[in-house]
Amino acid sequence: PLNINWQQIFLHLFNFSLLTLGLYLLLYKPVTDFMKERTEYYRQLDSDARAKQNQAGDLEASCQERLKNIEAEIDEKRLALTHETDREIEAMLQSANDRAEKIILDAREAAREERAEILEDVRQEIASMTVTAAEKLLSTSASDALDQFLDTVREE
């Protein structure tokens, strides 16, 4: 025959299958499992990163909305404080004007009273000066008249 030893062929086939099984169990399976684990690990990291990125986007949108709301609230409070400050300033100005008017009225009243007192004093002084002048005039007139009378009597 063809010099084919079936026993040798089966033995080589058996050795080849043992080598294939050994290599599969020792090299191929652990490497493929490691690659699957590694792929799954990176896939998980990628999904976590995307989820965190989505959360960050949502958080940023939320923060932007809150920032707009806070800015609007600040503007409202600033406007309210401005109005309140304007009202307080107007009240202070009105109070100052009222006090100024009261001071002016008091000063005018005091000036009237002082004027009345001065006029009364001047009247009294004029009256006393008039009385003094009249007394002097009368005393000089009376003595002149007496002198004339005596001169007239002597002549006669």
C-alpha cells in the first residue's frame, strides 16, 4: 500500500487536537476574555463619561436659568431699592423744606416782634424827647415871656 500508517496519522491528529485545545485554553480564551473585559470597561467608562457630560450639560442649563432668574431678581430688588431710596430722599427733602419754612416763619415772627418792640421803644423815645423838648421850650418860653412881661411892666 501507500505506506500510510493510520496509527501515526491518528496520533498526529490527536497531538494536534491536544495542542489546539491547550493553546485555546491557555492563550486564546484568556486573551479574548481580557479583551472583552477591557472593551466592556472602556464602554462603561465612555457611557459614564457621556452620562456625566449630559448631567453637566443639564446642570449648566439649570445654572444658566437660575443665573437669569437671580439676575432678574437682583434687577427687581435694585429697582425696588432705588424707588425706596427716591421716596426716602423725597421725604427727607420735604422734611427739610418743612423745617426751613418753619424756621423762616419763626424768623419772620421774631422779626415782627422785634420790629414792634423797636417801634414801641422809638415811640417812647420820641415821646420822651418831645416832652423834654416841650419842657425846654416851655421853660425857655416862659422865662422869655416873664422877661418880656417884666420889661413891659418896667417900661410902663
